[in-house]
Amino acid sequence: MITITEAFVEDITKIQEIANITWPVTYGGILTAEQLDYMLDLIYSNEALSKQIQNKEQLFYLVSDSESVIGFIGIEHNYENTAVTKIHKIYLLPETQGKGYGKKVFEFIEKSALENNSLVLLLNVNRFNVALNFYKKIGFEIKGTVDIEIGNGFLMEDYLMGKNILR
């Protein structure tokens, strides 16, 4: 059983803790330690998260089991003024994987997207991330590739994945 609740500025430390646990596991074999540190600082700094949460650039949610917070998500409805919900962040602690929590989180996202008149879910995933198989399994399809320069000579090499959702 999981619960998903909206996150606020006072939850930034918990989001950062989970990012600092999940990112090395998720990307340790894909990115250099230098790029990993750079991206964590860029994306999960107090300033970046505060701005995103306060300005509602992304809606953040904490995912909890009966004992503690086990993950977080960051989504944006009406992405680029279209009927799309963009999933910017979705991270669950490594020890929770394989327990069906990811599917439950996506059910929550899809329900929220439909309530906000979205017809499509979009996400970016690193082309070498093993989560790619999970996303395919739950109905996402590769729509294209994107290379995003993030500064310091680093590049995010992603697939853009999409899933049509029905009312």
C-alpha cells in the first residue's frame, strides 16, 4: 500500500535525500561521477527545487509506504500549452522496485493527467537506463531521441517516450 501526497518547499530535503540515493544506482554505470554530481546539484539544489515548487513549474508529490517516504515525482500538466502531462521526475528507492509501486505511481499520474484534460503522457529517459523496459511494459513508446546540453560540456542523451491515455 502506498500513498501519494503533494510535496511542498519544506519537503525539499526529503526529495534531495531520495535523489542522492537513487541517482547513483540509476546512473552510476551510465554517467561519470563528475556528471552525476553536476546534474544532482543543477537539478536538485535548494534554489532549483524551491523555484519549481513555488512557481508550480512542476507539481511534486511524495510517495510513501506504511513506514516512510520511498520516492517522489515531478509532473507538469498542460505541457507547452498542449493536452500533455510531462513526467519530469519519477524516482523510487531501489529496494522498492519490483513490488508494484511503480505501476501504482503511474496509475496516479494517469488519473491526475486525465483530471487535467491531458490525452498523452510524455517522459524523457536516458537511452541506457534499464527503466526503459519498464516504461515499454506499461505502454510507453519511443517517439524520438533528444540530446540536451546541460552545461559544463555534459549532454543528456534521452529517448522521448509517450503514452496515449484514454478517458
